[in-house]
Amino acid sequence: MKRSCLLACLVLSTTASQAANPRIDSWMTDRSGVYARIYTNAAAQASRSSATTWSNGTQSQSLPAYSGVQEITSSSDWVYIRTTGLGFHTMGPWSVGFPNLPANQHGYYRFPLNPTIPTAGTAKTLTGNGTIGFFVDGVAMFDSRDAHYWNGTTDDVGGTGDWNREAYVNEGATFDPAYAHQENTGTYHYHANPVALRYLLGDHVAFDSSTQTYSEMTNPAVRHSPILGWVADGYPIYGPYGYSVATNPASGIRRMLSGYHRRDGGKNTDNLSVTGRKLLPAWATRLYSSGGTITGPDVSSTYPLGRYMEDNAYLGDLGYSQGTDFDLDESNGRFCVTPEFPNGTYAYFVCIAADGTPAFPYNIGRAYYGTVTAGRVTSLTETVSTNFAGGPDSPIVAEVSSVRDGTVALVWRAVEGGTYQVDTSSQLKNWSTAATGVAAVANAGGTNIAIAAPAVFFRVKLTALASYDSVTNSSSNTGGGGGPGGGGGSPSLDHITPTVGVRGVEVMVTFALGSMAPPPAVQPKSASLGTIAGTKVSRSGSNVTATFAIPATATPGAVTASVVFPGPPGMGDVTFSLAKGFTIQ
């Protein structure tokens, strides 16, 4: 059952299953129960005064939101993620005068489990403005541009053209120490080297706690970089370090070399400082339909070399060979073996220079390598399996940290904002409450329990949850507000688990309450799957569980899942439902 756990005989054993599919299993989930935090300014960073709510009058986070990926589901063809888009690390601060703050994006996105490559002769798909993928912490990936271009007169104009300004070069001053920032809708994102995520994943990055900054380690890397994210064509992006020989995991580890070089006269490039921006590089001519009809501005202090993506040439067009002179192709990837794909895959790699600074084309090139099929989702149109439910739906994982003089120190993975109860039993039959009102600190809970018996069982339950901004709603989840339906709109279920049941088989279903959830003390009256009534109906926080005996004679197909609560006095019952939320097979 979700949101409770049993610790028997002072020992909790778990069996870890081998990752079955990196596209499902590589997402970071261990911190999903922690509130997202920002440093609003340099003084706050210096004093370690992070905030869980914030506002600048445009972007507002009036309730805390949990960090990153909150749910993962999958079918035979797709993996779906729900994410707030807010990093696990403390975000910010941003430069003085930068107007934007991050906000919960309530993101719902899908990636193909079986990516494909366009057929020979088919034009590659250009990356667009906005999200082109997600990193495994649920933060958005943007391409290398800052969404401004030279229109023949000025480059202070939004859009796409022949000469597109680089984000790192032109907007780098607005990046936080993690190399990320947000646009005017609050979408926190990386254009280049996601250094804070790499640090959390152990990818050869150091963190200076005194300055709250990140830097590349100076010693040689000895491990292949981990998967950092997934691009919209379904292929992974790794950190900067891969096998020296693409197909040989025993060939050693080194930094992957970009296939691009600044057009400064070196490595057979033309020198734009001498010739002017008269011609596009060959890679851009291949990709752009315009044919390079607009001449760029001459190189100057106002328009320095490197200001535009097109100030870089691809070495494969200049007599150099991939795999010999450089590692990564026009799209910034290669076919190779990796720890997660020992039989080989196409993979993108983050580009950094020898000194650790971001290097063009940063994450991916101007065009995707594969066929782009990923995208935002508004609703499910197929049956899926739940692979992970996090944040307020995270399972409670408990352990005994010490036993001394008859006192047990019990700790568990908690949800920030949660309040817990600990029960004890000597025989798993009769339970006694040992502690109540135990508040979580970040994503940790714990209490000391005095015991007399040599063998004691413990049970930890979530009893209350503070108000929070749910990943599944366009408005905030008010958690412990007034009566059911008190927030306006229609009460609804967020999701249920599992979503499929077999005729003639009993199933336990968990209903996750959506917007306008009643206060935690309000218990449900009933639960149903179509016309099938549930038994053993109970509630824990924002989850309701019920057992259903599905008749062997039940009609197969999708049915409405419902939970009924008593409404305020004189107003009748309130039903939370999810149309076609459960399928009978």
C-alpha cells in the first residue's frame, strides 16, 4: 500500500531489480519528495537562505512545489513523465536585473521507447525554440540559440533566421551557477552543460560549498558519463566523457571532442574577421531552406566572432574525419556502446572545452539526428503501467539507524511537508501508536522509540500533508483547505494505480485525489470502478485505497473510477472521478 511501510524485527530488506529499459529507469526519482528551492539573490546564496515560495509579480510560486520528475508511466511504445520542471539542486541566484523566476510547469511529456532514424535523403528536423527534451531531473533542455537572429539590420529581434544568436555567448551572464535560467513563463532550462545535474549524478564535477558553485574536476575522468537526459527524437544525451573508441568499452575514458571549430582561420576554416559574414557554413546551407540569402554583420566589438551559431564550421566539411580527428557529428552525437547500451546506440554528448567551459554546440546541434516523435501530452489515449509515483505519492522507506539501551532510532524517507505516525506491534496483529505528529525535515523523518520486547514490528504512516502546488494541476493543490469542492471547478481524481484489472481477479486500487482534495481528516464514503463497489476503503493523505473483486462476468472495457466523500453540511456528497480511468480485461 502506498504511503505507509512496515519494518519487521528491526530489519527492512529490499530487492533491487536490474534496470529493464534506460528510457524508463534512468530518470532521477530519489529526491522527488523535496520542495524545489531558489536563492533569490546573491545575499541569500551567501547566507544559505533558500526559498520554497517566491514571486516577482510575473512568475509566482505561491505554494511549494516538489522537485523534478513526479510520475513515470509507460506503454509498449512510449514512456510518459510528469515533471514540475524545477531542479533538485537549489536554483539561482540570477544576475541583478534579470527579470524571470522559475515556476512549476505542470509538465506532461512523452518519449518514444523505439526511436527511429529518418530514411536516407530525408531532411533532418531543425530544433525549435523552447523545450527539445528533458534532463533526467525533469528540467527542460533548450537548444543552443537564444531565440534572436540577425534580420539584415539588427539581431535584437525574436525568431529564427540565417544568423542565430548563441545562448551561452549572449545570455551566459543570466545563467545561475548551474548554467540554467528561465524565460518569461518560468520554464527553468539548460542551453549548455547541465553542471549541477552532473554533480548530483557523480559526473566528474566538484561543488564548492563555500561559494555554492560548480567546476569541472582537474584530474582525468575514469568513468563513462551517465545519461543526463533524453532528446525529443528518443535518443539519450550523456555527459562529456565516453569511450575513446566508440565501439570498445575497454579503450579508456576521455572527453568527447566536438566536430565544430570557430571560423577564425584555424583548421581549414575561413576567417570571418577578414571575409565578413558573407556565407553560411556548409552545415547551415544543408539545413536551412533560405540558402543563406541574408549576409550577417561584420565582426566587431558589437558583433564579435562567436556571437552566432553560424560562426562555427563543421570539421567534417573541411577534410577532417569523425572518429579520427573528432568524436561527434553535426548533431553532436555518435553511434557507440555505453554502459546502458552495451550493444550500441546513437547518443548525444555534452560538449565542454579542456578547461571545463561549455563548447559549441553544447548539448545538441542545430538539427536532431533521429525522427522527432516526442512531445507534450494533454491526456492519455492508451493503457499504461505506472513505473514510478513520487512527490506526495512516494513510498515510505524506513530503516533502523541504531538500537541502544532499549531505544530504537527509526528513520524513513519522508515527503517534505508530511506529518507521520509510528505504530508498534509484537506480533503484527494488534498495533499501538508510539509516536504522532512527526514532521518531515526535507525528505527525512525519524523518531526514537523505546521498546521492551526483543522483537518489535514498526509501521509508519503519513497522516497529513501541507498545501503544495501539484504537478498535475494548472492551479495549486490546496491540500488541507475547506470542504470538498471548496476551491471552485470540478473535483477530480489525478490518477489511479493500477489502471487495468482482470475479470475474476481481486485487485487493490489506489486513487490519487486531484484538485480540491478534502482535508486529510475527511474519510471517503465509498469507491467504485464503474458499477463495481470497493471494499476496505481507506484514506492516507491524498490517496484513497480500495479492494475490488472484479466479477468473471464483468463487461470488458474502460470504466469511470470514482471516490465519494461527504460534503459540507446541507450540500450532499462530493464525487471525485476519472472518466475511463480503469480498464477491465
